[in-house]
Amino acid sequence: MNCAYYVVDAFTDRVFRGNPAGVCVLSEFPERKLMQSIAAENNLSETAFVVRRDAYYEIKWFTPAEEVDLCGHATLGSSYVVSHFVEPGSKKIEFHSQSGTLSVECSDDVFTLDFPTRSPKPVETPKNLARILGANVRETLLSRDLVVLLDSEQQVRDLTPDFSGMKELKDGMGILVTAKGERVDFVSRCFFPIYGVQEDPVTGSAHCSLIPYWAEHLGKTKMKAAQLSARGGLIDCELCGDRVKIGGKAALYLTGEITI
């Protein structure tokens, strides 16, 4: 099997920042086991597999350990690849996925993802959560992921969590730690150790939960967000009813070919 392969840094305008996504462009999907092996070999937080159909693209996403139902940064990276290499100049791209139809608008150097909301609901805080995070927890909510509210941006920035302890938490695919921002509307850090990703540099899908939460608490539908990982990233956010718009830039790091 030969396929074109790209690595795109998402939610940034320069390489070595944002979140690197692997993108494999195929004529048809291979067996799931092979896609999982490729993702493990790539060892990025997500590898996207993209197949072109007549008027849309099918997309699947894999961490090094598991297939997932939704990924923002690898969709943004795939949009960059489509608009630069597959259909140069594309202004709107439609992906079909496990999470339904996802559209992406390409305007200049900004890619805006149209994703479903995943509004989190309050839940009881796990007794060991403060110990695992090393910080006092103000509030805990649950959607696909466990959303954890802290008191300040500095608390989010300074976290040194216990990743082994995170694997023991029963609720949520990942742990999204968030607080009101100082220079942006809100900040976050996102952890997915049970999926083979300790800290994800910039997590588009997390904002399906964070945008509706902060829109309600800040009283605004358009916001700026920052993810405070070591690589860092900036996200344009908008709540549109039962959808969210997640925008960012991208930078190409690598082009090549996978030969198996």
C-alpha cells in the first residue's frame, strides 16, 4: 500500500507550535488494524485517514492506541491538505465521519470547523481528582470528556498531573481542565492518557464542550481561547445553536509517502 502522507501543525501559523496531525490520503480505507498500526508508528496524538468521494470526503481518526469518534486538529490538518494538495483553492470542504457531517470553511489562511456541541452537565467531583491534578477543583462537568473548572489561568498553566491516576478515573474519555483567561476569554489543557496521549497540545474537539460552557458563563457567543500546553495554540470560538465553530491556522511540516 502506498499513500500520500503529510504532517500539519494545527491551530498555529508556524511549525513546531500548535498540534501536529498526521494526514493519510487514500483511494479507499485499508483494514482498521492497519490504520491503527500506522497511527501507532506515526506516534502523533492523531492520524487522520481521508478518502475522496464525489462531492465530499470520508474521514477517520486514530490515536496511537485507539480510533476516536471526533478530532478537531486532525480535521483542520486534513482541510489544509485538501485545499493545498488534493483540490487546490477549495473554499469549503465536507467530511463525513462517525460524528456526522462536518464542514470546514477555508478563508485566506484560516480554517473554520463546523462541529456538534457537546454541552457538559454538572457531576459530582471524584474524591481523588484534586490529588491527581495537584489543584483545588471548583466544579466538575461531564460530556464526552470530564470538564474540570479551576480558579485561575495560572493554576491551569502550572498543573503537573498524575497521569497514572488519571487512568483510574471512571468518567470521561479525557480530562479537560479550564479557567477564565487573562488575555483571552478562556484557557484549557487537555489530557487523554487512556488513549495513549498524556497531554494533547491543542484539542479542537474539546471545544465542543468548552465553548457552550463558557458562552453561558461569559454571556457571549464569540470568544478567543488558548490551550496552555508546551507547544500552545490559539482557537477562534463561536456558539451557533447546537453547533460550534472552531477556527485556526495551520502550518505544513512534512510531505511524504507511506509505503507498506
